[in-house]
Amino acid sequence: MKHTITTLILTLLVSFACAGSSRAQHFLSYEPEVVELDGQLVVQSKYGPPNYGEDPKTDLKVRVPVLVLRQRVSVIGDRGDGHNSQTVYGARQIQLAFGVGETSHKALIGKQVVVTGTLFHAHTGHHYTDVVMTVRSIERKPVGQRQFAVCGVYSSYYNPREGAPTSQFLEAQFLAFFAGEPTQKSIKLSDTGLIIKAALDYAGSKGSREGKPVALAIAIVLSDKEKNALDSEGKVEAITKYSSDWRLSVRHQQLVGEARYTLTLSCSDGNTQKKR
């Protein structure tokens, strides 16, 4: 019952956060999920050691690289992952963590950039934004060139012993860029250890300059093993021809012990969102 109440509260918080924004938000995940974000690279002056602003007279001044996002994002916490268990809504600035001695980004300060990396929640005095990105790559790139889909993974379950069923809960949202291999998403359920596997795959190509696919397929499955959702037994999938402003959804129900899980994978064309 406690888990049910907690899930209902989290669901309401997600709903309020989305309703309070006039613009669509992207829901992302913490590491090891690799994400791609775009915005302006700036450098902010902050207080550093030893007291990180508690004593400005003695604290060092540090220069912190920060990505000011073009569009706010929310990061869904992993309930069993320490500091990464905290969910953050509507983040506009994300501190960037580069490798030791990495200086190539300095030429991009003040520019619009695309950054690829993994996210983690702030947990030391060296972290100045709620969410920090460990950078894998950064480049100056015009916004709007890459084609992509936005997918959301939702779950709910009913256990007769607990009485009321849970509300539909957003487990994760991810972007699936046009690529040569399927985009995979893996979410581990903390209460059972089972893994939700979701995938989106583009098929063929129209040969146009934009390289748009001929068709696409999505699939979702619940398993106790790390599997490719598109190749797993018991998967639920859907296939459609590619067109502008497409939408595709699959729903999967599975009984685990006395609990009945309902999983949903919904995907749509993210490029229509960019044009609005």
C-alpha cells in the first residue's frame, strides 16, 4: 500500500510539472543512459573551496562551464540509485563536466552547441546545478538538422493484496534519432528487479537528402534478463510506414506472481515539435 501511495504522489507531481509549462518538456534518465542536449555554452563564476560561498573572502573563484538549454528538461530519478534517485523537473541549466585537461570546448563559449553525454544528480560542493552532465562530445551544430522521435515508457500494476491499482506512471522518456541501429531503452523496476525493455527501429531509406526512413517499428517487453526488445519472446510490437507527424503505441500486460503489470510504449515524430 505504501508503494501505491508513493507512486500516486509521483504521478501527480509529474502531471503538475507538465501542466505548469506551456512548452513540451523532455523527460530524460540518469547515467548510464546517453543523452543529447542543445543550447548555449556559457561560463559562470562561482565560489569554490574551501567553503563554496559560505565565506566569500577566503573562497576561491572558479569558472564553471554550463549549458543553457534551448528547452527545459526533466530527469526521472532511479528509485534505487543513491543520489540519482532524485527527480528534477524543468531544468534550464546543466553544468558540464569535462575530462581532465580537456580545453577544446573553450572555443565554443557563447556558441550554440550540441552536447552528448550522461547525466547525474549533484552531490558535492563542486556541483553547481541540480543536474550535471559528464561530456562525451561537444560540437557547434545548427539546431534542427537531426531527425528524431520522442518515446515514453509508462507502467502500472495491480496486486490483489494491496487493493487499489497504481496509476499509470511515466518510467522514462527518450529520443530516438535516425540511425543505423535500433534505439534501446532499459528500465529496471526496483520492487521486483524485472527489466522493461523498449526499442524503436527505423527501416530502409527513401534516398532523399534528409535520409528519411521507409518504415519504423517499436516494441516493448518485461523480462528478468537484458534483451533486445525487438528480438525478445513475448514482446508486443507495432510497425507503420513513415510519414510526417506519425504516432505509434503498443500496450503489454503480464502477470508476475500475483501482480499484473501493464506497460505502454508511445512514440511520435519529434520534428513536428521543433517547428512549433
